[in-house]
Amino acid sequence: MRRVVQAEAFYAGHGADARFQITPGACPDGLDAVLEGRGYRRESTVSLQVAPARRVLERTPGSLRVRLDDRPTRAWLDAWRAVHGGDLDSERKMLARVKGTSAYVCAMVGDDVAAVGRAVADTGWTGVFNMATIPEARGKGAGRAVLAALAGWAERQKADRMYLQVEHGNGPALRLYERSGFSEISPYHYRTATASGR
């Protein structure tokens, strides 16, 4: 309990609500119940998933043309923003802070970007991030084409163990990753202080 109170004071000192990630096997026993009792709301249940790049390549034949760049292009950023919204400059600044070797993929339908994704390689692992498919392009293999391109890139980087995180509520993404050979190694969720709680 003392550490929870210390964390709350730290967050308060920075003008933010306290937030804890609850991961089975990595958190002290009973922390989730303690936070629930203190009025923290449960949110963002996430699945951490892994797959060997070779399996992803075998299961996701890329049938669409793809563009692969080492930094986000304007077309990549525009497609990401079309799906997720937000401020383009903030996204660009956040991506510029990533230090690892990166790949930015656009899957194309004709001359239009249909889906995007990003990967970062580090010591044998490749993280998959920023997956997004334009709504009109869903069901056309664009997401699979992005994953195939990222898996091929991961193998060339000698970082052929891939991982990603996906919210449990995102059914289409969960199905895409399962079909592509990913499997869950651990779920986790967050507990965030509420205005009426801490």
C-alpha cells in the first residue's frame, strides 16, 4: 500500500492521474484488488502477442504492392491520421524520438494507400506498431500485405521474432493477427485513478 500511495503522490506532483499496468506474473499479488478498492477503473485490456517472422510470411502472402521506407512519408502519416485522427505534427515528433532501426510500410490499392504499419528492430526482436487500414480498403488483404512486408523486413534485419500489442476489444485486428500466426503470451490491463477515487 505504501508504494501505491507514493506512486499517487508522484503522479499528482506531475498533474496526472495515477495509472498502473497490471500484468499477470509481473505485478505484486493483490495489487489489482487493492487498486479496485481504491476506486481505480479498469481499462484497456491488451493482448501481447508473438510470432516468428517466417510463420507470418508463410501465412500472409502479400498480394498487394507495398512501399517500404525508413521514415514516415507524408502518405504514411496521412493514412494513419485518416484512421486514428490526431495531430500530424505530434505524431511526427513522437516517431522522430524512436531510436531503433525502423520500417514504415504502405500497402497500395492502385495509387492509393490502403493500410500502413511500422516496425522497429532491436536485438533479435521486431516490434509491430501503428497498424491501420483505411475503412474502404478493409477485407482486401491490405493488413496482410503490411504484415508480410514487415515480416520480410524483420528477417533481413536478423530480428525475426515479432511482437505486437492489440486491444482485446479489437475483433478484426485479433482475427488478422491470429490468421497471420501470432499467439498471445500474456494479457494485461490498466488501472487508472478516477476523479472520485484518488
